[in-house]
Amino acid sequence: MTKPGPLSDLTIIDLSRVLAGPYATMVLSDLGARVIKVERPDGGDDSRHIGPFKAEGVPESAYFASINRGKQSIALNLKDAGDRAIFEALLARADVLVENYRPGVMASLGFGWEALHARYPKLIYAAASGFGHTGPDSQKAAYDMVVQAMGGIMSVTGWPGGPPTRVGTSVGDITAGLFTVIGILSALHERGKTGVGAFVDVAMLDCQIAILENAVARYAVTGVSPGPLGARHPSITPFAAYACQGGHIVIAAGNDGLWQAMLDALDLGMFKDDPRFASNSARSDHADAVAHVIESRLADAPPSHWLPLLDAAGVPCGPLHNIQQALDYPQTRARNMAIHAAYPDGTPLLAAGNPVKISGHGDPVTRPGAPSLDADRAAILKELGL
Amino acid sequence: MTKPGPLSDLTIIDLSRVLAGPYATMVLSDLGARVIKVERPDGGDDSRHIGPFKAEGVPESAYFASINRGKQSIALNLKDAGDRAIFEALLARADVLVENYRPGVMASLGFGWEALHARYPKLIYAAASGFGHTGPDSQKAAYDMVVQAMGGIMSVTGWPGGPPTRVGTSVGDITAGLFTVIGILSALHERGKTGVGAFVDVAMLDCQIAILENAVARYAVTGVSPGPLGARHPSITPFAAYACQGGHIVIAAGNDGLWQAMLDALDLGMFKDDPRFASNSARSDHADAVAHVIESRLADAPPSHWLPLLDAAGVPCGPLHNIQQALDYPQTRARNMAIHAAYPDGTPLLAAGNPVKISGHGDPVTRPGAPSLDADRAAILKELGL
């Protein structure tokens, strides 16, 4: 018998909209937490109106449904006295409040961190914002695209000399969502010791800086901002997409042993003693020559020929999957990473699963649907005795 | 007076190498946890030998130093009886074990999850691997590049018709690191209720699926795998990098009000009633026309002319920063996101800060250095009474 998730004792009040905050509360919900979305009465979460939609002419957002599965919804006008009383009754019973308004909006409603902390000392208050609650830009709004640009990740993504290139998913929002979850769980850990909640302040821009890793180290050492490198790693070689007959494969031979194994697998033993390729540093200095050697051989056959040879030699490699191939891949299926969530009306919706597998807990291949706006009002009011 | 981080009561034993695991334990360390790296005696963590290096001819890795700041190091041969006894004494006092070996390696050493759980029932065991501990590919090795390719993110990154494009940072490792932290903290939360540890199994490939968001929804709705879109968002318009005189800026006008505000700010009021641009859906269907309208105006002046106008109108926008500009940006500095860590010899090293800001805890602009291999052996043995 499996338990309903390690966070099943937690209640999250979620004022957040669109992606960073809702992604954070989706992760918490997938791990068992109860998430109550508090939405504006006029239309609710903005992402209810952002595509892709269920079908032509059916303005039911698949985007909203995929990120808000398993949550409850109540529509509250936080400027209305009656609705404020409901909101306060929710906070009194909650463990965590999540919001992603611009800094200052909650305080102007009388629900800033200081005010809430005084009234609900155990409550953890997590704010995910574009630029954070401090600093000269704190009052500015940001979306994913803005922080991808300002945080530097676009400067190292794409091809040398090519146009600016966005990371194809909203890593600005998603990494902020993940760090927000980490902040919430860290504050919960501390509350377990002290009994007192804390304010968690996560900025999307900060999170973009935090994931630059190697690019910061290269700049720190050289004083020169690195540029984009197309499809290869800056300091591990070979570690790139290489052209084959009719396609590309990725080869990631991260150390000398794997390099030698790759040369054997591709029948390129004549390069074993080539001084240009004697170490990872040497290979990185001659990355173009490495690519030329590999691609000259790979051009003879398609990916389906080369991947089994490299696999058999233990060389990390793989095909370039499109979204369908990634979701249909047997390992993806075996790990319950392609699941069914549902639209508010119960229609199933293919979605990504929960990547945090914890022993003793189920890992269902179906998840409850996303809520219609205000769907849970009656049940919540009854529960609150209002 | 600030406290030393919300996780300061925790001890993490860290067998992990290179990036996914070490990034996870860096996040935990930045939040106050004590992290003891257990490294192989012959060379230690592989990333000690991966560039960028401190200087030409100085094989001290800036990459290693930036990810392993504030950790301790002890070199142990887990096949040696004496070293195994030290390792077991560490586990007996630890809260969490982190490893990123291929599944099966720890069991072959006698340190698999079942064996350790029987001996140390409170211990949380977190494994970050390429493909996870279950499924047909579980025994295969993966590096960042492999899961970026197989997980689909490369299929939506880059330009239509262009070559495959890697996300310029190791999002395959980093997202696995972040989900591993979330798994560890979730298991700690449950241990607070039950007193019993759990096994956390995070796969890099799973994490790539989990961050596809919009791309999965688009595929779910259409049955067609989406392709790359260069520098724009698939379903929000305008939400892209646009060319100006001598550069690019990002404009992210995510709703109708912001679209109108942008038209006013750019003196493009003649398009206010254009039916092609009447809603976000309509604008997304005419994204090329939107870009043409915007870029025709932006071509008249450089980014420094347009950004203040858009800022004043409240339209989310921003410059494309290179790494130096991102790190030197006043908001980045104000948020302590460009900090100094240090090489093992104490030489300062510019690095990214901790994006999880939690009230009551310090957010230092200097962090302790990374350890030399086995630097803490004597102190640890003394502490263990060995």
C-alpha cells in the first residue's frame, strides 16, 4: 500500500498566475500537498486564456490544464470584505502562501509579509517575482523572455554569429518555480524546529544567474564573456550533436576512457595517439578537428547504425528526439513521465509526469484534472464553517 | 543577527561527481547544510580535471571550485575495509546520502538502498542518475548532452530549419539537481512525521520531460511535435527578441493591455484596431506581422533609446546581456547574485550566488572555498573518534 505523497499534510494557498508560481505549486501538489488556487473572479488565472487550446473554437486552455492539475479553485476579490474574510480563514489554516505579484501589490491589499506574519506566525510566505523584493528593479515586471535575455542564458545559446536564440521552454519561469519549492521546503524544515514561518523571496532573474554554471566560471577565469557554441559543450569534448547520414546523434564521451572506447566503436583507432586528442583539454582546444574526424565517419550511415555500436561500447550517446519521440520513448513510459492529467471537464490531457520518485509513494499515470474557476467554493466554505 | 541557513542542522554525505549531484549539494550547502564530499583517492571528483582552469598551466578547476564551495572533502576507497568503516561511521551520523553513480554500482559495493535502509533507517538516500533506477535504460550512462537530445528540449530550441542547438548551460544536470533537492527536502519533511528515511530516485531524462511545459501541451492538442521558434514564445505575442538599430531588445507584452501600452510607447497607435492583432491568439497567429510592425519602428534607434520608453509605459522589456553584463547589472549585484567563492587555496573566484532568499538568514557575498581532495580527513576522523 502506497501513501499519498510525502507532503500530504500540507495546505498551500496559491495566489499565483501563469507559470512560475503555478509550476511550483504543481510540483508540491504532485508530491501530495493540497493546493487551493485563489483566483480573481473576472477570468481567473491569466493562463486560462493562453493557448494552446483544447481545439479550434474551444477556448479551454491545455496550457492551464497541464500546470494546474490536482488543484482546487476558489474565486475571491481581495478588495471585497466578505471575500477577504474567506481568504483570511484560509490563511489561518494554511501552511504556505504562494504569490507571484509584483512586489508591493500584496502590501497594498493589506496582505504583505509583515502583516501576515504578525497574524499567522506559522505561515510560510513565498513570493516569486521577476526581479525580487529588493534592489533597484524590484518594482518592474518581468516575464520569462525578459529574464532569459537579461540573465545571460541567451548569450550562450544558439550558434556563433547567428541570431539571438531563446531556450525553447520557459526556463526563466520553471527554474524560479523549482527554487521557490526549495525555499518553501527549507522554510518548512526550519519551522519544524522553531514553529515559526519565514518569507521566501525568489526572483526569476536571480535564478537565471544561478543556472549559468560553466559560463560564469569561464568569464571569471578569462574576463571575456563566452558566446554561444551551437550544439557542443564548452569544456568537454566530444560532447555535442554530430551529423550522420540523414540526421544527427549526440555523443558525450566525457573522459579519456570513453574517448578511446568511442574511437574503437567507430573504427577510428588511427587517432588513438594523435596529440591533438590526448586529453579532454586538448580535445576541447581542437573541438572542430574532433567534429571533423567523427562526422567524416558518421556520414557513412544513419543514426540507427551508429547508436547500437556506441551503446555496446558503453559510450554515452543518444538520438535527437522530437516531442512525440521523447514522450513515446520506452524509458519515458516506464518511468511514468508521460501521463494523463485532465481538463476541468474531465477530458484526459497528455502531460509530463512527476520526476521526483520517492519510495513508499505511488507514482500514478493519471492525475486529477485542473479546476474550473471557483469550482471548489461551496466545499471550501463548508469546510471553513462559513 | 542572522542564522546560518535553515538547513544548518543537516549533514549530507555526498558521493556525487561532476554536476547534477554536486549542484544539488551546493544548493543544500548554500542553505546551511554541512556537505561532506566522499571522493575517490585517485584524483577525486572528475570535475577537478575539467576546465575552465585557473590559468594557463594551472590545472586548478574553476568549474569544480564554483560548484563545490563550502563543502568538506575526504578521500575514501569504498573497496578498502578501513575506508569502508569510516564511510559507515559517516552514514551513521548523516541525514542524507547523495550519489550519482549508475544504478547498481552502490549495491555492488554493498551500499545499495535496501542494505543501507536496514542499517540506517533514518537515512535519506538520494540517487541522481541519467535514466533512473527502473526501466529498460536504467543501466545506461548519460550526460547532460544526451538527455538534452533525448528529452526533446533541443527539438524546440534553435531556429526553424537550422542546425540542432543545445541549451547553452547544462539544464540536463541542473534541473536534475534541483529536483533532487526537492526530493530530499520532501523526504526530510516526511521523516519529521515518521522518523523513517526514504529512497529518492531522480533521473536526468525524466527532468527534461518535466520542463517541456508548453511543448507537451501543444503536442497533446495537435498531435504534431512542435519545432524550434528561434527567439519567440510559441503562444504569447509579442514575446520575443526584436532587432533594433545595432542590437536586439526583448519585449514581452503578455496581455492586451500591455500590447496597447507598447503601441503607445512606440508611437504605433495606427495598429490599435488592426484585427490581426486584436487578441493574444490573433497576434500569435500573425507573429511574423507583429515582428515586422515592431522591428520597422525599432530600426530607427538603438536599444538605449527604446528600453526607457517601454519601461516608462510599464511594458516588460529588457536588453540582451552577455555574461559580464548579466553579472555586473545593478539588480544582480543588489541581490548578491554575483559573489565570491574561492579555489581550494583560498584565491577568490567570481561565482553565482544563492537565489533562495529566506528571511532571518544571511545572504553572504563571499562563500567559503571548495576543498582540496581529502582536505578534511584528519578533522573528520577526529570527530568520528577514529
